[in-house]
Amino acid sequence: MLHRFCQFLVACTVLLILAGSLVTSHDAGLSVPDWPTSYGWNMFTFPPSMWVANILYEHGHRLIASTVGFLTIVMAVWISMVDSRRWLRWFGVAALGSVIAQGLLGGLTVLFFLPAAVSTAHAGLAEIFLGMTVAIAIFTSPGWIEGYVGPDPRVRPVEGTTVGPGGPVSSGGHTGPSLRFLATATTIVIYAQILVGATMRHTGAGLAIPDFPWMFGHLVPDHWSNAIAIHFTHRVGALLVTLGILTVFAHVRSHHRGRRELMRPATIMVALVAAQVTLGALTVLSRRDPWINSVHVVCGAMVLTTALVLTLRSWRGRIVDCGLRIADSIADSRTNDGIRDEIHNPIRSPQSAIRNDGGART
């Protein structure tokens, strides 16, 4: 039940990112010029009759943010009540702290009239919070707790896979250092690209290079400014992200094809990055159409979180080896296995065999 709730929180956070991107795309950040009130009203009693034009986007964003904040409180309390993994409890508290900080940054963007640095930090922290909610959803999932099972009769088990009664079963989640490095590095590059994109949006550089795929009719801009440099960096970053994702996909397909928990996010990443590049091109060609621009932001967040899912799953076996508790059930199962071994196989060492044999002779 907790896992389902965490998934619901992830979905609400994606909706919140869409609402925030619509605010920026419509230049509605100051349509409600005060904070935490809305035109002097309590946020929750602000009359719907006044939700008009850009006020709808800004006020709606605040209401969705408040809902996500409340759900995060519920999640943190729920984890502390039902999950004894201390690290996960603190991680829930950290997620709550990040959403509080995110709310404060949102308020500062209004009170200081949308400074680019604060607005970019607000966008960057939103992605971090989304990643934290996705991570908690992963940590509370049955696959993470019990081990991933990928019964796919069409694919022969390969590296990191053993065969169980139900089909291929991931052997402890081990993937090897290559995939861990590639997935982690790609996730970091994607987040850096999102920060560059946020900087571009909040500095007005979205159309600094007005054509696509060329740049002022050339492969590289023939003149430069700060805005052009930011925009150019974002395009180069898109190329690096695409190459990174394709490399990860090729590695997973080559070495871990039989493991669904790895193949599925790797495949989804390829589809998402293709959609993301298309949306980026359409954003320029449509002269920053608000909805295309906003969906571009949301798709970028989905690329990041999908990469994070793959990264966490690739690290699961290593986390177990380091002794970090995956779940209570693992410790309990080991204890129960030990008790069953004592019952069915009381002779556990040569010394005990000698003692038992000696006792029988006596």
C-alpha cells in the first residue's frame, strides 16, 4: 500500500512540474504578485471567479504544490510508522525537507521578481525532489525488496541471471561495474542538461538560436552572445545525453537482455529521448509554443527519472554486498532459513559431528 501511495505521489509531482512549466511558458510567474497570499487572500480561499488568464496558471501551480507538500508529509510519517529501515526513514525526512525548500524558493521567485538564479534553482530542486520520490517508490517496491524476476521465455538467461521455477531470476541484482558506471554517468549528464535548459528558459535564451537543426544557417553559430552560448550548450548537451542513453541501451541489450527490470527502463529511455529531441526542435520551430515547451520540460523530467530507475536497479546488488538493509523481509528470511537449517540439519560443522558421534557412542 505504501508503494502505491509513493507511485501516486510521483504522478502528482510530474503534474506539478507540468503546472510550473506552464507558468514559465506563459510568463505567468508574477500574475499573482504576492506570496504566500494571493492578492491578499488566503491561498485556499482565493475565489475561483478570480482564476482568470495567467492567474489560473500561477494559482493552480500553488495549489498543486501545496497538495504535493501535504502528500509528502503523509509519506514521511507513513514510512516512519511502518518501515524500520533507518536510512529510508531519514530519506523520507530529506524528501520532506526538499519539498519545503522548494516551496520557499517558489516564494522567493515571486518576492524578488523572478531572478534567474533563484528561478533556475527552483527548477533544479524540483527535479531532485521528483527523483527522491521515484527512489522511495523503488525502495518500497516488491521487486527491490524481494528481488526482480523476469520470466521471459523468448530470451535466454545471460550475465547476472539464474533460472528459477518461474523463469529467469536476477541473481542478487548484480550487474557489474560497467553498467553501474554508464547508468550513473548518464543520469548525471541528464540532470546537468536539465539545469542548462532551466537556465536557458529563465534567461530568455530559448530562441537565441532561432533555427533548427542549423544554427543561423551554419553547423556552429557564426556570432556569439551569452544567450547564444547557453542555447548552444543546451543543444550540445542534448547530443551528449542521446549518445549516453544509446550507449546504456546497447550495453543492457548486449549483457543483460534477459533481465526485464533493466531492459524495460533502457528501452523506455530511448523512446523518451527521441520524443524529447523532437519536442526540443518543435519548441524552436513553433517559436516557443507554451504547451510544446511545457511538455518538453516534463519529458525531460521523465528521461531523468527513467535513467534513475535503471541506475538504482543496477546498484541493488552492490548495495546488498555493502550490508545496507534492502528490507526487513530479507533479514527475517535469513533468520527463518537459519532456524529451518537447525531443525533439518543439526550437524553444521565437523566439531559438532564429532560431539554428536561421541555422544552416541557413550
